[in-house]
Amino acid sequence: MQIEISAKKRTLQGKGASRRLRGSGTVPGVIYGGESPAQAIQLDHNSLYHQLKQEAFHASILSMEVEGQKERVLLRDIQMHPFKLQVLHIDFQRVDPNKKIHMKVPLHFMNEEIAPGVKLSSGIVSRVLTELDVSCLPKDLPEFISVDLADLAAGNTIHLSDLQLPEGVEVPSLVKGDDLPVATIVIPRAVAAEEAAAGVAAADIPTTVQKKEGVAKEGEKKDAGKKK
């Protein structure tokens, strides 16, 4: 999916100029990287705010048009107001199609409801990671990486080495030898306590039956003695 974004060159800079831009519904920003010098830009706040709600906007190569000239960029940094729903500043990095990039990509968890640990053991999926730092060429950058939980049993864990990565995508952590956990299924204490109680109750049943059988046999012996 190609996401397009429009911006204008920004000539006035400084805190005062940026404050006035924000007051007029505009977000100050910058494009840097590549062989071109850094360029100060400004973007429409409402349009940008709605685009930031898209997950793909944060992990995709964006097509930015700056006064008729298009550039391929990555979102690198966002500064938000401490309590207002307002974007204060935004940074983009130019993309070289022949150089690898490092990017955080969201993880999409699939088949949670049919995982044996959930369906059979009443467990809960614990997501250790929600995004993954990957390295690849811009053309190979995935919007997300799927994590299939269809075969995950209670107490088991999916690690980075278990993921099906798209072609051309590497995980720096794995290259370094860090096979980090991604997701696991845990049994809630309440469920574990109920199962333990049920196990104790089940273990008591044969004992009770044996006692009753023993009492019955003793009664039979007494009756037999009286008859004699």
C-alpha cells in the first residue's frame, strides 16, 4: 500500500515561528538524510493527525510531495503535546533504495482463539513483544509480521526463531544470537487453583469408595458370624 503525504517548504524557523504555525493548524517538520541537505517543511495538522492513526503510516515507505517534487521517506520521530491531541513536530528520513534500513514493524497475532493453550487449558496469551526491529532494503519492508499461535500450548513460548520472516528481511537480534521470546500462554491463578482443587477432589473419590467397601465387608462378616 502506497501512502502519500503532502508538505510545503518552511522558510521561517525558530520557536516563535513554529508556535505561530501550530496556532494556524500547521505542523512544523523536517526531512533529512540522503545526498540532499535537510529541508524544513510544514504539513496540515488535521490531515497528518488522521494519517498517524494508520498503523501502516508508521512502518511503510511514504511518498511525500513537497511543492511538486516527490521523495520516498520514512517516519522517524513525532513530538506530541503532553495532554492535547496535537502534533508539535515531525521528522522524516529520505530513503535510498540501495541501502538497508532499520525499522520497527508491528506484530500481528493470529489464531489466538484456537490455540490449544487457550481453547483447552483456559490460558491467556501474553504478548512479550508487540513490534520487531528489522533490517532490509526499502522494497522488502513489510507492513507487519504475522505470529501464528495455532499450535501454541499452555506453558510454551514462541521465539524470534519461530517466526516466518518475509524474504529479504532480517532480525538484528537473531543475528546477534538473542532469540527473544515473542509470546507465551499462561494459566491464570484462579484457573490453576480450580484445577488443583478438582484434582484433589478426584483423588479423594477412590479412597471414599474403598472405605465404604471395607465397612460393607466388615458388616457381611458380622452377619455371617451371627448366622452361624
